[in-house]
Amino acid sequence: MENAFIDNIKIYVKAGDGGDGAISFHREKYVSAGGPDGGDGGRGGNVIFTIDEGANTLLSFRYKRKFVAERGGNGMTGKKHGKNGSDVIISVPKGTLIKDPASGKIIHDMADGEDYVLCRGGRGGWGNRHFATPTRQIPRFAKSGTKGEEREVTLELKMLAEVGLIGFPNVGKSSILSRISSAKPKIANYHFTTLSPNLGVVAMGEGRGFLAADIPGLIEGASEGAGLGHAFLRHVDRCRLLLHVVDVAGTDGRDPSDDIDKINLELSRYSPELSKRPQIIVANKIDTADPDSDEYGAFMRKCESLGYPVVAVSAVTGEGLEDLVRLTSDTLKTLPPITVYEAEYSPEDEAVANAAGVRETYVRRENEKYIVEGEWLYNFMGQINFDDYESLNFFQRVLSKNGVIDKLREAGIEEGDTVSIYDFEFDFVY
């Protein structure tokens, strides 16, 4: 289905590697012993997430799931710096969660509207001019650039609508949204017309209003994956208020009182917290209902027993819609703001996940030293300021979390022995 709704997808991202430093010597007529003049490599491009205000689906990731930023240019002669790599900008709908696929932890919530740098480009390597000393005037070596950070992440969309219209298929949710807002959803008289949530701004005048979403119809078993409903329940998570639309005319032969219980059961199965979200019952199709019928009376008593306010409306004639908008706006003023999810990923998790290269760690003993190596460690070392106490503590926590300390113990290290990790040495302490 070409227009299928996509709101959960895994992608691979990699920042650009840093460019290599140059090995070069100044050559000019009448200038003897010009010395080393190799320039530094350029920085690799970052991977940056930004908000696409016009999107409400992750459909753009359906055929492109790999994003690699540009590598930094190599250093040049004449102390010329290599070109910095271009960043990769990934646009996502507002409300997208960036998550770690393995743990399911939230890395960042794109609900704040700010750009977020997920992976940073590698640093450019030093040219040979940095390595000249009084005793080493012709350095024939330079430093390679470090690798850019890389990882897989899951993108999960949780919409930022303040109000969610929920209910069974064909109860009139899309029709109501089209009448009270700017949304123009497809509307027809059959089940599962809505294949993606529709968003609409409900204007209240003087710059006031709220964002409403028509959540595709739920059915029994939706919380367990039945029908389309399960795929869209996550979009109700942020809604401050639910408009529970019920067909009080019983057009499809269902009992409106029973419908309320069934939808609320699916909400509670999906999330007990979600089932406690404030609701307004929207009794739709009042133009064809019989207010004097036993079914209608039972429905009203049901709503009263649950403590839900009821607004009788007709999406066809417009009856009651102004009252619905007014009550919704007044209710929102009393409710907490939209949820913005806190990052669950610790700095230690981030450091290990973003250190480029295979996560292999090698430990060997040479004379009285224990040598620790690994491509991820080589790149990670560049993030540490070894003259700072807090940075050193962070370094130690990452080593422990990634199993380096355990590997040293397996290799037979004892307290006081020397550990060497890419020219940084320290005494091992239990």
C-alpha cells in the first residue's frame, strides 16, 4: 500500500570520519630547510535530527534507512586544513522518539522542537607540522582522523495532539474533525477509512486553539494487535484529553453503552495510565437517534455512572459542535501540559553506543603491563579530558559498563599493576 502509515522504523546512521593529516615539507626556491607544513584533516559531518512541521508520518524512511555523513577532507600542503564534511540532516515529525533498539530506552524526544545531534563526526588528524621538535625536524608521519560515531536507532512517532478522537470505526470521528478544524480527512461510510491519524487545528479566535487528532478506529483486541487500532494506540499517549465518539443511533447494530466499555477496556489493556485520561463522551448522529428509546436512556445513565460529561452532536447538521469545542477548550485549561519524555539513556550508554567500530576489546600482557585495545576504545579516548577529575570518573564508568574491567580481571591483573590504553597509563585499583 503506497500510502501506508509508518510510525515505527529502524534506521542506521553514521557520522563522517575525520580526514587524515598531511605529510608534507615546504618546498620553495631559495628557501632551504623549509620544514614540515602538512595541514590537518577536516572534521567529519554530524548526523542531526530536525523537525519537519508538515509531516505526521515516518513514510519518508520507508525506502531510505541508511544515512551517512560526509567524510572530512585530508590535510594539504602549505598547512592547509582539509574541508569539513557536510552534516546529514534527518527530518522527522514533531513528537518522534529516538530510541535504542536493543534496550528500548529513549535517547531523545523530538517534542521540544530543537535540533538534536545524534552522532558526531570524527576529528581530523594532525598534519606532520605538529610533530616537529628540535630533535625531530623532519617528521615523516601524521595522524589519521578518528572515525565518526555510528549506530542503529528506532524512530517511534507519538503525536503531539492535545486532544484525541477515539472510538469504533465508522462512528464519525473524521467527520467531526473536519467540521471543527482545518483538517481535510478522507471520509466514507465503511470500516477503517482512516489509515493514518489526521491532525487538525481547532481555532478559538484571538490566536487561541488546540491540536486535535482523529485516531483510527479501535476494535476489540486492538491492544493485542487486532485490526488497525494497535498500531495507533501510541498516538493517544500524549493526548491530554480524549473525545470518545459513540454512534448513539446504533447505525451498525452496536449498543452504544457496550461500545464505551469495550473501547475503555482496550485502553486499559494497552496502558492503565491511559485509561484514566480525562474523557468527554461525544454522542454522535443525534440527528438520527431516538432520545426517548431505552437504549439512549441506558447510554446516558452509563455515562453518568462513569462521571463522563456528554455532548450530543451531529457531524452532518453541525448540531452541538460549538458546545463540544467550547467544553473541550475549557477542560484543557485545567489539565497538565503535553508529556515530553525524559531521556532514559545514560551518558555511559551513549558513550559506548556511539564509539565507532566493532565493540571488541582485546587485553594482553606485555612484560609488567596490561595492554587494552579496541577500535571503539581508540575513538572513545578522544572524548576524555584526562586532566579533569569528573571526566576520569566518567571514563572509569564506561570501562566498567563495557566489560573492560572484567576482561582485565580474567587476564589475571592484580592491584597495583599498570594498565595501558593507547598511551594512557594508570595503576589498577580494585
